Amino acid sequence: MLNLRRRRVVRITGLLALFFIILLAAASSQARMMEIRGKTYDIAQPGEFKSGEVVVRAHPGTSRKDIEGMAAQMQGRIKKVIPEYDLYLLEVPPPADFSAQKAQVDETARTLERFSQVKRAYPNFKLSIPKPPEIPAGIGAAKEDLHAPGVPSQQSVAAPAAISSNNQWHLDKIKFHNAGAAPADSPMVAVLDTGVDYNHPDLAANVVLGWDFVDDDDDPMDEGGHGTHMAGLIAASPPGGTGITGVSPTSKILAVRVLDPNGAGTWFQVMQGIIYARDSEAKIINLSLVGYDIPGSTAYVDLQEVINDTAAADKIVCVAAGNDDNYYAYDDIQFFPPPNLTPLPAGLANALTVTASEWNDCRVFFSNYDVGTLSGVAYNFNFVDLVAPGWKMYSTIPVSQGGYAIQSGTSGATAVAAGCAARVWARYPTYTATQVRNRLTSSGAAIGSASGGNGFYAAEKRVDLMKALGQRATGFSGVVFNGQNGSPLSGVKVEATPDGVTATTNAGGFFTLTGLTGGTAYSLKFTRSGFGSIDLSGQVAVADRITDLARPTHLNKLRAAGQWTILFSHRNFHPGYQDAVYTFQYDWWPVPWAKTSGLRFAPRLELNGGVIVEPSTPGSLVATPYAALTNDDWNRSSGSQNLVISRVQSGTYRIWTRLDNFQDTYYEWGSYKGPGQNLKAQIFNGANLQGAAVAANATGSGSYWWVADLNGGTLTIRNKMGTTAPPF
């Protein structure tokens, strides 16, 4: 997070300077390294640069000897050259003091620009992998089950045999299994990242070794893990079927290392990598990285030129939108006049910019996104071209780090889009790069609107590989969760009546039901041993389309008679805590906590006037109070929460919830009656449904939802809302 006061001073000073962007670099935080779940990252901040390095763009015809002479005057040397663009990277010995390093870069760039041979000079700014998402400190970390599948962070998966395309939910979402077999040969994809573990069994057959622009050698081995994760999503091809599958498993991966083990690199390295990949056989370049700059600045113009020339060479440059929830852009616009910070290369017109969605086609909370006017302010961000899954993605990491992991981010979404681009180009080999891009966007599933109903504040398209490849099928797709703990539920039989067609959920909880008749209204029945069944009626099939169900299905785990279960279910957890946190701190944040598309509330179970179970006191089923919160949506993000009473005590239980952002221990967000949520509470005695409350039908309004009372075996549905804790 930027220091607003420091940035404000720097920006005002910069308006008086000839070389503003260098002074913006002075706003860089000294504490650039960050540790997230035990792994150290170097995440590039706006204006951050590599000390002791200056990029010089010379006028055409300037000799290397001329540049060497300039460098010598500053006790420096030429470190690297990009001859195609007359770009030189100069290295000058940096002083030990951090503030002096910034002053040195400032003065060096100013001095160089006085030479007639120099077109422009600027610091060697940093780019990095997008910031890995994390739960805010002190919120949810103590409750999170780090050994459970689906934790929203990098998590190694110890047993490769347990990993397969059956638990790569993104393949189900993009209709990979209905898109037909990949051809024998697909276009090469260059992965510019932390490198690639070319010895990984799922990747070894497909990796072509490129160059390492970090160590300047021909060994682009991945020392960080991020690049191998991207490569697996794009083109993993497991031997013997044990492992994970990439979207384009017959593509070759050109491994190009431009980022160090902590995920950071420089603009010069990235430009070198892009040019190298452009001159190779690769048709698609994957850039799952991000930085920030001001449009029209010196550094911006050079990167833009490299991207433009790459697009003109009939290449597709897939770029991550970034994981900052538009924070830097909103912050900059709030306090400073245009031009304002933009994510790069994401903000460049000739980049195919990809942002991330989750299993319900809602925006993942951290994803940067397009927006026009929001809360009365005209932002006019229009840089996202495509949406792809980017939440809890199973893929490869270096064997030395465990071989497989779950990661979330716009990085993974970008890799999925790159794989889809390769498949489309293989299917339509005479297409130009522009035609491939247009095919991906025009055939995508329409999601998002200006109202922000699912976290996108503009009309977007989520990639649909089946449609992009011209395949056809009619049916339904969706995801099923275990209501007891919020984890994906495999082995659920889904049957469509009247046709009797069936499908079964896979390890990721997904099912795809095809072979249905367009225009027919179906009832979908979900059954699994040990769980209650659910019937969804009135589902109308659309010809030649696999329709995604609007919300997840949550099955109640059966318990013995006399044990009570309260299952809360709704559509979407996202976007949540990042919006809520920033809104809590800054009243200018344009997405108020109550208007996020996701929903996070706190269930409470009260006995004889005292709260016995809530998120901060989850209870116990085997000891007092013999009641527990068995599924806190913070841990699973499945759109469900679950209370269980294992042994009914004497007196009256009151079941209610609170939805209020202003608390000290954890955050809440959204609206009980938010569009598309369909929030409901189902109450079971053993296997039998005893009653239900639908939030949209509740009387009253406010932060408190009084669901029901239970006394002995008597259940009374209240379904009221108010501004204080019940009763009211």
C-alpha cells in the first residue's frame, strides 16, 4: 500500500520537475520485500526501480562508443543493450544510503538527457508477479485450515497421483472437456516469468529452453515457482495420465526467465524477453506480471513501442490485469490530476489483458477491472479484454517445491487465456493474431455490467473454449459443495428430468450435463449417499450452449435425528475483504462495503439470551456448548456457512446473523438482499428439512437477520430484519 502523504508530496514536487517519473520513484517504499504464508516476494510498487541502473534511449545513429563515454563520465558502464531500439542499460555504482540512491538516479538521468545523442533517460523500473492475495492480518488466519483443499494461497500438494484434470475446475468452467481433443501440434507459447522447471514430468516433453535474462545464460530454470505454475496451466501434458493437463497440452513452452526467485524483474529485462520471444517461433507471449506508470512517461513509451511492434509481428501478448483491486488507480485519481497511474503492460492497447473470475463468473476480489462511472466519479478504466478463471488453480510448481500447488491470481487467468489462444490458432491456422483475439472475445460468455452485479463494472467476456473452437453441446454445468464444511463435493449424481440424462461431479465438485434438448425446461436432481437431495426445477436448456447455473448447489450432510443443522447458502463470497478493508479505511473508496457483489455475514447461535457460537467462538460438537460453526465461508469461499447443534440443551436457541463492516475482529460485506445472491437458511432435524427462511422475503431491513427460534423440537421461523440484535 502506498504512503498517501509521502506520495502527495512527491507528486506536487514532480509537477515542477522535468523528469517527474524519477521523482515518483522516490516515493518507493524501502520495505519492498514481503512475506506471504512463509514465502518471500519482491512485489514491484509504483515508481520502484533497481538502484544504480538507468535506461538510455539514444537517437538513431548514436554509436556505442558515444554512450560508453557518457557512462564513463559518471563512473559507470554499459551493462546491456537492446540494439533494435537503441536502448542501453547503464550501471553506475550506487551509494550505500537508500535516499542517496534515489538522488543519484535522478541526477544521472537528468545529466544524460543533456547530451544531444540521448532521446530520453529514466530509472530501470521494476515489474513483478502480481501481488499474491492474502487475508488481512488478524482476520481469518487463525481459523484457516491450511491442510484443506482450496485455501486461497499457494499450497503444495504432496501426492501427484491425487492431481488430475478432474480437480482443475477451470477446465470445466471454460468447457475444455467439450471442446474436442487438442490437435497433434499447437502454436508455441513463450512464458516470460521466473523460469520453468523443465524437468517436471508434466512439462518435460513440452519445454523448449530459451534465455535467462536475469543471470544472462541459457538456463531458464525456475527458482521461484511462479513461471512453472503458468507453464502447467498452459501446456502441461502428464505422462501416463498422472498429473495435470494444460489448456493446450500439445503446445511447446518457450521458457524465458525475466524475473528473479522472488518474482521481481526490471523493465529492461522484460523488454529484452519480449523481443527475444517475438523473434522466436512462439506465436503467443504470456506475461503474468505487472508494474505501474503514468501514460506518456518516458518508460511507458518505450514499453508501449515494444508491445506495439510485437503485435505488428502477428504475435499475441497475453498480459495479467494485476491483483490490486484497482487500488493504485483509484488512489491516484482521488488525490492527483491526470494523467494517472495505470497497470502495465496491462494498460497498453495491443496487449490482450486478462482478469480473473471464480467458479460463478464473479470477479475474484483482488482482480483489477474495467469501470466507467462509479459512485459519481468518472474513472473510465477500459483495459481488460478478457476474463478467465483465476481462483484456486491447481497447477505445476518446481519438483523441488512439491511439484503441484494451488495459486490464485490474474496470473493464472492470463495463462488460461494464453492456452485458449493457442488452441484457437491451432484450430484456425490461417487466422491472424487479431482474428484469434477477436474469436476469443466474441465467443466468450457474457458476464459483468455497469451495475457491478457480479463484481465487474463493465460488460466483459469470460473465455469459452468450446464456443471458441466452434464446438456445440446443449446442457448445464455447475459446482456442488458440501454444506457441512464448504469443500467441493465429488460423486454427486445430477439427473435431468424428463430426459433422464445424468452426470457426476468430479473431484473439483463440477459437473457438465450434455445431450439435452434446447428449449426444454428441466428439473435437475442432485443426490449423493450421506447427503440430502436437492431439486432445481425450471432450468431451461439453450440449444448449442452449456448453460452455467447461476449459483452453487449446497448439499446438507445427513446427521442423526435430534441433531440440528442450519445451512446458509448464497451465490458468491467475492469480492469481499479487500473491498471491505479499503472502504473501512478510506471513505472515498468507490465500492462501498454494502455494495460488493459478494456476501460475508456472521452467523450467531444464541441460547437463553447468550451467544454461544459465532465466527470468533466457533464452539464444539463434542463438548459444551455442543454446537459449532462447522463451515466459516472465510476459509472456503463457497457461498455457504453452517451451524450444527449436536446435543439440544434446555431453553430457547435463537438463530440470527449480523452484517456490519465496523468491527474489530473480522470484516463483513455485501447485502442480505443483494442481486443474484438468493440467500437462504435451511434448517434440518437429522435428515429432514424442518423449515427455511429466504432473505429476500424477510420483513424489515437492517444489519441483523433474525432467522428462527428453536425450543426443544419446536422450530419457529422468524425471517425478520432489524437494526439491533433480536428479538425485535
